[in-house]
Amino acid sequence: MAEIDKRIAVLVSWSKTRDRKRRTKPGRDAFLARFEREVDPEGVLPLEERRRRAELAKRAYMLRLAKRSAQVRKKG
């Protein structure tokens, strides 16, 4: 399938999605789990604390991405 056909299919699929948040939940959960493993590799922290730290680690990750993106854009 050509790249443009794939993009069309994705857009059509999303246009038919009633609950975008529900559809993306598995991906968001998996992404957060990555940071939970990073901040608590042994799994010893209480769930609430592990989630709080994971959210902070995710925010730091996103800021690093934004910083790199700005640096690349600045270069031209």
C-alpha cells in the first residue's frame, strides 16, 4: 500500500472513531508503564507514588524532546 493510501486509511479510521480517548488508552497506558519501570524497576513503591514519579519522568522526557526540537529548528 502506498504511503498516501496508508495516510488516507488512518484519517478515515479516526474520522469514524467516536471515543478517541478510549481508543488511545492502551497506548497511553503502555507509554506510562515505561516510565513506571524506569522510576521503580523493582516494583516496590506504592502505586500512587510510582505513578506520581512516572508522570514527572514523562514530563522531563517531553521537555527534553521539545528542547531538542527547538535546537534543530534553530539550526535551520
